[in-house]
Amino acid sequence: MAAETVIAAIRRIYEQFDALAETLPKEITVEGEVRALACKVGCTACCHQSVNVTAGQVMVVKAYILRHLKGDLPKIASRLRHTRKGLGETMGAVGVRCPLLDQEGGCTVYEARPLSCRAFNSFDRGACEASFLGQDEKRQSVTLSKLLTLRSDATKAILQTELAAGIAAFRQHRINAEGQIPNFELVRSLTTALQDDDFEQKCMGGQVLLQDLKR
Ligand code: SF4
């Protein structure tokens, strides 16, 4: 399977996920109170946390940047490197602005954003700000359980695609302890991917190892 085929397959999974997610309610009732979906353009709270990705999802974002944002590549790469340096050894960072956000609070790779970003939704903006911007005590956000099911199904479909493609990083996921499937973190793995013209070929050829993406 060619890298382009994997990228196209993952993008199709995204499209299906988005279409199903769009059918979900935009209002819910919590303890007798009707709440509207809080996610709006310009609210960037959820873009201040680590984003989990698989190797294939990194390939999708990289392909989008090379196709649509090539002129901005030096700026994007520099912002990624800067953020990555700030992350140090930390995993699961909160309060760190995603370097793919633009000045207006829009996602520069919106069409190609990872599944974690697509699947995020909240009916409590205050909870998001408290959790990701540290403006208050952490509190549990309200999200749709049906969306979590859709996300889980889409994740499985992506991993199956990567398994079929023989992506080495995925094989390493499989041998990880306790049957868990740890993902990569977006900033680190995309920095690595953009620095390496042969990233996709190495992934497909079994040469990109988990530790390479975590460096
Ligand atoms: S990739 Fe886009 S949607 Fe996801 S955290 Fe970064 S800016 Fe936000």
C-alpha cells in the first residue's frame, strides 16, 4: 500500500466520522438544565492540551501542510520546534498552545486535523477553560457518550488501515504492554515528520520506530 493510499483512507474515515458527528444533538439536558454545544470558532481552550495521533494521522497533517501551506512551512516548523522544546520530556501537557493555531484562534490544518481534535466537544465552555487554560479548579466537562463511541470506532478503523499498510509504528503499538494502544503526541511526531522527506517511506518500510516519534 502506498503512503497516499493510507492518507486517502484515513481522510475518508474522518469524513465518515464528521458526517455522523454532525447528526448528534447540539443541545442536551443536564440535571434539568438545557445546555447548548459550547464549541465555537475562536474558542481555543481545547487546543491547549496534548493531541494524540497515530503515525498515519501525522502523515495526513504533513501532506496537508505540504500541499496547502508550503509557503508557511518555515514558520510552522519553527513554531513546532519551539513548542516541542518547551514540552521537554512532559507527556500529556496541558496549557500549551498548539503551534498549529493561527493568530485568530483558527486551526491552520482544520481539514486535516487529527481525530482527537474532531472528536472533542463540550457543553461547558467554563469547564474547558478551567481544565486547559488553568483559569479555575479543574472540573469535568460534559460530552456526548455517542460521540465517544463514534471516536472509538474511527480509531479502530484508522489502526486497521495502518496495520494493513504495515506501518511499523503501529506494530510497536501492538506489542506494547497491557494491550493498550498508546498514541503519539502531535507536536513531537509532526516535527519529526516535517524534518524528514522520507518519513512516509520509512513508516511504510518499517524504519520509523516509536522512539523516533517521541524524541
Ligand atoms: S491541530 Fe488544530 S484543532 Fe487540533 S489542537 Fe492543533 S490547532 Fe487545535
